[in-house]
Amino acid sequence: MPELIVTNFNPNFTGVSATAAGVVCQQMHRYDMALAGVALPGCPDPITRSQATRLSRKPPPGRPFTIWHVRRNTEMRAALWARDILRLPVRIVFTSAAIRRHSAFPRWLISRMDAVIATTDAAATFVPHVRAVVPHGVDTERFFPAENRESAWAASGFPGGRGIATIGRIRPEKGSDRFVETMLRLLPDHPGTTALLIGRAGRSHQTFLADLKARIAAAGLTDRILFPGEVAPDALPALMRSLSAVVQLPRYEGYGMAPLEGMASGVPFVATDQGYYRSFSGQGSAGQIVADDDIEATTNALSVLLGDPKHHARMSKAAHGAAESHFSIRSEADGIDAVYQQLWNEG
């Protein structure tokens, strides 16, 4: 009987999946645990939801109950079914990163959790039952600097001498249009630089994507602003450390792992003041925060970063150091463990 079951019911590899995978890779060495649902890179082979339910019928050895750690609405519902309908010895922990009010049904689900872990102080103000604020961490064994950034970029297969990227779904909320507008201004003055929009556009955002591509084509930059789609989780670390900058310009972000993964890879960032980006930035030493829709300021920040090799090297070193010292996945796993131990000790 596992003492911990971590759920991952989304078939797509999202930011939530990435954060869960990093934590599970730590937890698999700490607990008798199981991953339920969809596979995650580097994690144990998953069991089904039905198997998770069967394995929770009796308390695990030495524990009063099994903890289910959930991160999505569907996962909360499954855990509530096990605990409240089937009356199994289960307690539920939910991680919340949202920094806005949840809609009615998710609010009800969250109100039924035994413990909530918020990823930021801001997120903690929108949910009840918060036991701890535990920032997401990055796996510095997967994300680390390249020995030679130029060689790493050449190995990526993308054109040009260096690359910058934004990572996430292609849609207005993620600021994909802001990134494109910045690149239209930046790239003519930085020959040899290639820009990537890593991610995919959902069905409802195909017109938005088509408009972005039309603007790029009109500027004659189709061969320098590329849309490679989603990058497989196992391939992302190598691509990340080949970049010269990560650029995240969302209109809303609950937390945002891309700058942190870049930092661990020795890649500085430029970002709007969303998610946890300002805390990552180290007051400008690891990344620069720009105002919403200030394309000129964003372009200037990147131009300075890319145009001054010594400045870039200082930020790269500071970014990597901050990721290792303050935002490691081990620290996140330790913070989560403290919540688990509280629950188990309470019986």
C-alpha cells in the first residue's frame, strides 16, 4: 500500500506536468509512492486511477492514511470520490499556483481539501486551508549550463548563430503577440539571432496564430522567427541551455517555470511582472522585469543583453547561482514533505 499517490490526469505535458515531474523525481526516493494517470519523464511507470483507488483501501504500513497529492480539478474530484464516497483512508493535498479567484466549482473542490500548498504568498490569498507556501523549484540535474553555448545552439539544428525563445501556449494570455512584436523590432539590428515560439496554439487560437505568421511574413522574417511547436520534455533541457535569453511576456501567469529553467541553464531572462518572475530576477541580476505592453523597453532590454557579452556572462552566472541556491527542486520537495508529515502526525 503506497503512503503517497501523486496524480497526473492530463495527457498533455503542461507547466503543471513539468512541476509535478520534478517533484516526483525527488519523492520517489523518499516514500513508498505511486504515480497515477499519465506518465511523466523520469518518474515511475504510472498506475491507473482504479488501481490507485484499490491501493488506498487500507492504510499503508506505519501511516494512518494514504496521501493523494493533486493539482487539477479532475484529480481533486477523483480524490474526493475515494475519500468521501468510498470512505477510504485518504487525505488530499492540493497545490495551487493561481493568483486570481477560482470559479465556483473549483472553489468548492478546493474547500474540501485537507491541506493546500500555495506556490506564492499571492496565491495563498485566493485559497483556503493553506498549510504552507512552497515555491516551485527546478531540477538542476536536468537543467544546467552548456559547456559551450554556441556549440549547443549549432547542435539544436536551428539556423543562425544564437537563439532566444518564449515558451508556452501560443495565445494572447501568454503574450505571444508581444514577443513577436518585440522580435520584429529587435532582429533587424541583431543579425544571426533566431527567435523561437515554443509551444502550440489550441483550436480556438488558430486565427491568432495565423495573424502572427502574417505579420512576420510582412516583415520578411519568416526564416528567423520560427514556430517549432511543442518540444518533448526530454529534449527541452538541451534546447534551453543553448539559448541566449528566455523571453516571457504574459498578461497573466500563475507562477511560470520557463525563466527558472532558463536560469538553471545559465540563461538570463526578460519578462513582464507576472507569476513569480520578479522574485526570480534577483533585482535585475538574473533577469529583467519590463512593463506590460512596453515593446520599446523590452526590445531595449534584450538589445543590451545580447549586445554586451560581459554583461550577458555576469547575468548568466548570477542566474545559475540563484537557481541552485534559492529555487532548487530539493527545497520544494522538503517544503511539501513538511506538510505531509503534519497531516500524518495529526492522524
